[in-house]
Amino acid sequence: MKEKKQTKKITVFGTGYVGLVTGVCFADLGPDYDVMCVDINQEKINLLQQGKSPIYEKGMEEILAKNIAANRLHFTTDVATGVKHGDFLFIAVGTPSTYYGSADLGFVYDVARDIGRYMEKPCIVVGKSTVPVGSGDKVKNIITEELAQRGVDIAFTIASNPEFLKQGDAIKDFAKSDRIIIGANDSETLKKMEELYTPLNAPIVSMDIRSAEFAKYAANAFLATKISFINEMAILAEELGVDVKNIRKGIGTDPRIGMEFLNAGCGYGGSCFPKDVKALIWTARECGCEVQLFEAVENINFRQKCLIFNRLKKHFKQNLRGKRIALWGLAFKPDTDDMREAPSRMLMELLWQEGAVVQAYDPVAMNEAQHIYGTRTDLILCPNTTATLENADALAIVTEWQEFRNPDFNLIKNKLRHPVIFDGRNLFEPQDMLSLGIEYFSIGRSI
């Protein structure tokens, strides 16, 4: 008789991008998985229990509904129930930047305390949040202290399992992982973690916990460096009359370099790169190390975020008061509604300081913009791209949504008071714009 597989009971603390994708995708691996997601936000949990996602992610609501109906995906605000459910307890809460740039681990440590308070059986506590090196040791100590206060001795181990999910493609990235990093300091924990991911048939890279914690920062810092590198090349390319897109092809076709993350533009944003580069710089300073490269990456990115504003101000002879700027794109990247650290925010806030009005449109991030900025007279959220152009003095593009790539240029030219486009994502060809009679400012592409 075939031996029945043991159900893998998983609890995920946190239902943000990482936690929700992790929980939903584990549940989607089939009947051998029983997943509970825990969050202190009752409104969010109510929404999830109805099969509705609080975040925009392709395919999320379909697999949410499927796995809730199959009774292998559950949501609760009851922390004790969550702790008691899981044999694998994933900590996937936020680690935002503090004022000084370090990672705020308050939410991580809160979960660790809850685990220690309510644990009733042996388990593996898995760090999924992006945390500085040594955080796993701190989590272990917190849980141990809580168990000691209860006067109980329950075996548990710690693992680190950093995520490498791209917003907009997170579900696909989980299902078809290019690698899964597992950090554990004992072979038995490592074996159990590997078994958890067996259905994915993905390469597993095993290491100690501290190395796994550091690997996530290293990966994000490298990608942020790659973006800042091409942006630095773009600044120089403009001065030399060179098209940075040709440089991208010239170097990106080298397999040692690659084409990804090599598009010049108005800076990176989101929940990962900005805070992780800051955290790495802070960690280095705490160690007494100098990390000039990462400091330069951060400075270059800040400059890029200001680039469109500076060009708008120069174009309008240092006077933007009363000007109306059509803005295409609010999210930090396509296929997400996330506006954390988005270049659009820097641009809008600088324009408002100068007395300009922004008329903005984004395919999915309109509600997020409303949530962040509320109602204000200098922000008009428009129903489509055409509406943003009404009585506008210029068009700025900061997110490379597909629907922005092939617009009606005659409509743009006729609607704008001044036929000028400030393109932060290099969507169009400079020569084409010149022939259409549209003044065009791109990044690193001289006509």
C-alpha cells in the first residue's frame, strides 16, 4: 500500500506582497499543503476571506478563490491560532527603512514574541522578510526567552528563505523559481525545507542562515547597481551625442552582463531596492566599513528621480507656477499598483512645490494615489490618458505601461498647449518625434 503523504502545515505571518504570494502559492501546490495566513489588519483579512486581493498581482484572485474553495488556504487575525497551526512558521512582515536608513525589524520581532508565547509543538521558524545579517539569531533568542518565561521547553529551529519575487510577476516567479535559497545551520532543518519546495522542481542553493540573509541584500544591491550604471552611462551618452539604447545592446548581449535591468530611465523605486540599498549602507557603517559603490548607487538614483522635474523647470524657464503637467504612470513599475518610492511621487511633489498642477493617469494605481495624497486641488486623477492632456502644458511619462507605448501622437500634439514630451522610460524614437513636430526629452538619447 502506498504511504500517505504527511500534510505540510504552513503559517505565514503578514499578507503583504511577499506573505500573500508565499501563502497562496504554497496552497496552490496541492492537497498535501494546508496554509494559514495571519495579519493584524482585520479589514484586509475580511477581504481575503472573500477571495479578494488587497494588492494588484496578476492571477492572484483566481488562485485565491481556487484554494479557499479547496479548503487548503485560510486567513485569520488570531495570532495564537496561526502559531498553533503551522509546522513551518514563515515570518513575512514588512521591514521598512527607519529615518537613519536601517531596517526596522519591529514587526519581525513582534511575530517572534508571539511565536514564543503560543508555540505548543516543535516547528521551523522561517525568515522570509528581508532582514540584516544576524536577525535570525535575534529571532531565536526572542523565542527562547518567551518559552523560558512560560517555563516550557519546546524544540524549534530557525531557517532563512529569502524571496526573489518581482512585483507583477510574483506568482510566476514562485512557481518557476530560478533558484530557492535556504539557510539553515543543521542538516535536518535543511532537509525539511527542501522537501517543502520539492513540487517546484527548482534549483535549491543551501547555505548557513547568515549567508542566506546577506544573499538577498547582495542580489538587490547588484540589480540596483546595474540600473544606476546604465543611468550614469545615459548622462554621459547625452553629452557625447550617443544613443544609450545602442550601448545597452552593445553590452547587454554579452552573456556576462545580460540585458535585464539595463534600461536607462528616471530611477528605480518600489519596496525593495531603495530600502535594501539604504540598509546595506547602514549595516556597513555599523561595521566600520566604507561602501562607496552603494552610496553612489543611491545618489545616482536620487538624481534620476529629479531629472524630469529639472528638465521641465529648465524648459519653462524656471517658472512652473500655474503650469499643468500631464503625467502618465504612477506605479513604480508596470503590472503593479505599488507606489512606494515611485519616481512619480518625487516628480509630483517637486512640481507641487513649484505651484504646478498634475493631471495623472495610471491603469491600476489610481486608488493608491488617492490613498496616499487624498483630495487636493493640484492633483487631478484622470480616467484615461486622453483626459490628462486637456489644457496641459506638457506630458511626462514615468511608468512604462504597455498602453503608453503606442499612443495617438497627433492627439497628443493637438491637445497639449506646448507639444513637448518628457519621457522617463525611453518609449519612443527621438527621430520619430522630431518628424512629428513634437519636442522630445528622453534619457541618454540625443537626436
